[in-house]
Amino acid sequence: MKKFFLPVSFLLLSFCKASAQHYIPLLNGKNLDGWYVFLDSTSGSQNKDSAFIVKDHMLYVTGKSVGYICTKKQYKNFHLIVEFKWGEKKYPPRLKYKRDSGVIYYFATGKKDKIWPQAYECQVQEGDCGDFWLADGISLNVHGKTYTKERVPKLSDHEKPNGEWNTLEVIANNGRCTHIVNGVVVNEGTDANVREGKIALQTEAAEMYYRNIRIAIL
């Protein structure tokens, strides 16, 4: 157990720093100003207007498409907080699979928009919320092992039942990446080889909702 004391102490310091920061909304509650939409040309609907809809101060992900909504701005050291819940509808090509989405971060400016871009992902999938997905040359040291181009499962499951709101946090600070689900640290890595970039929210053929999307700069 002693080997976990040092990371936890660093995490507590990150929380203290974040608590002193001002959280700003990333979604204005009215429209998609400050974001752009990218959709896969081979899967689902290509109608960008129907993929992500802002209503009632929430981001409604219809699930009819595969792709993402991405910030136009880059972020370096930050504490991101989002709340999400699943809807009921699923669409091809994932009718027989778990409902799936994700929070992408450190998607560096200049890298190509594609499915999926070079970036870190905090997995948002039924039963797997908090996993790392490392795409296209991204690497991270997790529990003493360097991972690249693969999934790194979370340590424990703290998701709420479908239909209930979950709080997901991503802390990215000086190469340390931490995923928190409903107040519990479920995954953490160090030595990130990319440390600045855009933030994106995926749509992967499943209906869902995001709200209270906010960020503090560390």
C-alpha cells in the first residue's frame, strides 16, 4: 500500500489548487459557440446539426452519428468536470454493443481530425467509465508500465445506474492524468508525452446527455 501514498498526496495538492481556481463553463447553454463538430464519413448520420443539440442548458447527444464535438481552444494544465447520463436509444453500428462515448483531451492543434484523433481519452462507456484510451502515438505510464495505442482499464467501478447523472472529472497537470468518477479516483497515469491540446466529447451511436461542463486552469 505504501507505493500509493505519494500519488495520492500529489492528487490532494491538485484538488487544493483547483479549489482555489475559478471554474468557467465550456458550454454557454445556448449554442455551440467555441466548438466545432467532426463526424465519421463512413458511419451514421452526416447531419452535424442533428448530432449535438444544446437545449435546457444541456448538451444532447442524439447518438445518430459517430464523431465528436471539439473545443477550438487548447488547454494545458486543467481540471475538467462534466456530468452525464445515458439516454435509451442506440443506433448502428453499435446496436448490439454497450452505450459508448468518451472525453478526449490533449488533442493537439495541427493533428488531423479523424476517428479517432491522437489524444488521451477518458472512457465513458457502460461499465468502463474511467478507462484510459491511448490513440495514435499517445503514451502514459500507469502503475510503473508505459502504455501506448491501447486501453488501460480503471481500477474500480463507481458508475451509477443508467438514467442517473454521473460526475466525471479529468485532472491533467504537468504530465499527470487523473480520472475521477463520482468522487472516486479510478485511474491515474504519469509522464504524458503530449501535454497541451483541445478537449472533445464523443458521440458513438448512443443517446446521452452532458451538463455543467466546466474547467479550471491549474
